[in-house]
Amino acid sequence: MADTIAMEAAAAPLDELLRPFSTIQKDWMLITAGSGIGRSEWNTMTASWGSFGTFWNRPCVTCVIRPSRHTFTFVEREKLVTFSFFEPSFKHALQVCGSTTGVTTDKATAASITPVLLEPGAVGFAESRVNLVCRKIYSSDVDPAGFADESFLENYPQKDFHRMFVCEIIRAYAKKGSLK
Ligand SMILES: Cc1cc2nc3c(=O)[nH]c(=O)nc-3n(C[C@H](O)[C@H](O)[C@H](O)COP(=O)(O)O)c2cc1C
């Protein structure tokens, strides 16, 4: 990926690359975990819930994944998780990755995206505008006992409560054109 710059999180212009209230919710992201780029070595899924911020003084991405997702198994198993962000022209690819399961679908082929091993244990995509390589530092199940209002239960007709993962941003891989 000759058109990509790798930056330590502290040196990366994260505020320029990502917008806290629209990049995840409006543009969506791919959450990927795996040990290699072979068909069965990684899995990815689309997510539109999550946040950028600070935890334990570290720059973090927080995401929520239902245990029913195939990706859940990979995120649980691996130490690193990659969050990938795309130009709007890739919305269809993200729709595909959010409406098919890696159990039965080769998402790289179906979505026309190319998995790349960014570093050992971190799989991202060649087409991404930004790939964030992150280290899981905390996880915890969403507990309905903590819901402020019963209406939030409407998100869980199957009672498949998300697991929340707080992931420290280690490195940002950004396409040269994404940097101002
Ligand atoms: C726009 C969009 C946002 C989504 N956000 C989430 C999310 O934040 N958490 C989650 O668990 N699933 C989310 N999903 C659902 C998964 O992406 C979807 O179930 C996917 O098919 C799982 O693939 P897998 O079984 O290969 O892991 C979202 C789907 C779409 C289309």
C-alpha cells in the first residue's frame, strides 16, 4: 500500500481524519479481526454504533458487537482489532458486509474489498481511507439492569445484548489523500 502512511496514534491527526458524530454513525465502519488474510483467518462486519474518545488516558474506539455475529468470535479471540473507514463510494461494500455473514459468504469477494495484513495480527483493507489498528483493553457485556429506561429493551427482542469493547488506537494507516 504505497499510497498509505502509517502513523503512531500520538502522531496521527485523528481529529482531521475522523469526525466523532458522523464517521461511525453516518458513514459506518468495518470491524475486523484475524490472524491472516486467508479466507477463514479473518472476519469483518459493518457497524454504525460506537464512539471515539479517551479511556484510561488512551485514545480509543469503543464498539458494541452482538454475540450472534461471526465477527464476535474473531474479536474475542484476537488481541488486535482493526476499524476501517471508507469513502462514500464504498457504502455498498459496507452494506454487503453488514447484511451477510462470514459463515457462508466470502465478504472480500462479495464486497470487492481486499484484506491486507497491516501488521502481525491486524487485518485491514487496501481500499480504506483510514485503518486504525487497535488493542482491546476492556470488554464488558451490556447489562439491561443498567438501562435508564425500559424502552431501550426494544433494541434486544432476541435478548442478544451487545458486548462492549474498548480498543486503544495503536496506529493509524491513512491514504495520503486523506491528510490535509
Ligand atoms: C449499517 C449497519 C450497522 C450495523 N451496526 C452493528 C453494530 O454496531 N453492532 C453489531 O453487532 N451489528 C451491527 N450490524 C450488523 C452486522 O454488521 C451484521 O449482522 C453482519 O452481517 C454480521 O456479520 P458476521 O456474522 O460475518 O459477523 C450493523 C449492520 C449494518 C448494515
